[in-house]
Amino acid sequence: MTDNFAQIVDVTGETDKPRRFVFVLLDQFTLLCYACAVESLRIANRMAGETLYEWRIIGEGGDTVECSAGTSFKLDSELTEVSRDETIIVCGGIDVAAATTKKLVAWLRREARRGVQMGGLCTAGYSLAKAGLLDGKRATIHWENQDSFIEEFDEVTLTKSVFVVDGNTFTTAGGTASIDLMLKFIAEDFGENLASAVADQLIYTSIRTDQDTQRLSTPTRIGVRHPKLSNVIQMMEANIEEPISPSILAKEVGMSTRQLERLFRRYLDRSPKRYYMELRLQKARNLLMQTDMSVINVALACGFASPSHFSKCYRAQYKTTPFRERGAQANRLSI
């Protein structure tokens, strides 16, 4: 054990045997979430001066897999049985539903029955949920996929956290959230000092916990710091299926409807009604692109009373109809 190691690693940790991770790379996985995870482990080994962590990459077919950035990775093996002391990490990305094949689902269920700890990075929470491994548990997924996830998996308690660890499973929101999760593992395995040293090497100045949310605050996202405006937008985002009238929204924040109109015009250059409509249509587009929900059910989930009204509003916003959008998405996936 080097002096450097002794200074930054909790010596009570078990260092005789490296902790081993098995990364399952799905087709079109997000490179950033995988790289953040692996680099955190690599740097932990470097800072410690010995091998605390080992990892390998596997996937369906056992040959190569391409990430969403177009780079191909050589896999170490097919989806084979792993040791019970290994931790499985599934890396998802674009169109995770297509990448979550029957073979993958069966493999995940089999490994889970054997008691292997496993989790999903970025959109791979979908894969675990499809296998039924998140039923009755808390989980998270990238914010862009939350609407479709909620519609499909009502047995899962979905949060907006950066990462979630619930029992023998864990999930992350994607991107740099992999760093936060790995720093948690490193701190638990070998102490806070090593985790902090790894964060310093990554120039990662704000370590997040499972209590932190993945999206920027409403004021930061809209570029406006006005408490009443932020409160109204939060109410809109929380009530998409059953929209609230502008008069009730205004009353909730102690304003008149006219004052609310002026507030939206001043800061967002649109009416409250227009802004609300854009939120509803954005959710509708996410559901059309990411789920197999019928257009009628998408319309209802986004607060539209009739398919014709939904189609009219959708065309005005996106210059195409919901049916054509769904067809175009299907064509893209078949290429």
C-alpha cells in the first residue's frame, strides 16, 4: 500500500479483491454516461495506486456495439452469466425501447433472480423496468423520457433525482449523473477522501446526491427570476392532463388574470395560454416519439378533448400532424 493510498483511502475497506463491474452496452448507448462511469473508476485506481476496481463490457452479439455518437466499441463477450459479486450496469441511450430486446430482458431477469446487483444509466432504467425489476421501487430516468416512462410503468415510483439507489437496483438520469453515482460507490467502498480526490481529478466541483434533481430550476431554465411566474409554470408542468384555466392560475399566486397576461407577455413574449399549449404539445411529441400509445390516448394524456383539436394544434406548432409524426418516427427507426 503506497503512502498516497494510505492518506486518501479508508484502510478499513476491503482492498484484497477488486470490486468488479460489468457494463452492458445497448445499441446507440450514450457515450457520456458510460465514459463518466468508467473514468471515475479508472481515476480511483490511479489515485489509490492499486487496482480497486475492474470492469468489462458485454452486449448482445458479443462483437461490437455502436454508441449514439457513431463510435464502435469492441465487446468482451456476449450476454453470459456473471458472478454474484459483480455489479451489472446497463448503459442506455437513443431509442432504448428498440434496444431492450426480449433476449436482454430475459437475461436481466435471470441475473436478478441470482441476486446480482444491477442498475441502469441514462435511459436504461427503461430496460430494468421492462424486465419488471423496478416494480414497487423508486427510480429515475432522463427527464426527456419521464413522460413516456410514467405512462408505461405505473408500478414504478419515478423521481426527478439525479440518481436513485433502491435496494439491489440503481438508476441515473444520464449524462454526468454517472459521476455522482460512482462517487457514492467509491465513498462507500473506500471512504470520502478517495471520492473527493476522484472528484478533484475530474474537476467536478459540485458533487450531487440522490436528493438533487436533474433539471435546472424553473427560473434558470426560463432565464427569469420572478417567483410568481415560476410558481405558475410549475403548476402548468404538473397539470398537463387536466389543464388549469389562466384565471385559476392567477388566483393561486394572488394576481388578476390581466396581471398574469402582462407578466407572461413581458418575460416570455407569449400569453399564458400559448405557453401552456406549448408545454402540452411538447409532452405529446415526446409520447408520440417514445411510446406506442395511440394518437387518441396521447391527446387525452395531454389535455385535449378531441383528436381533431389535438391534430390542429399539433400541426400549427410542428408543421405536421401527429399521425405523420408517428409514421416518420417509425421510418427513422427502420433505417
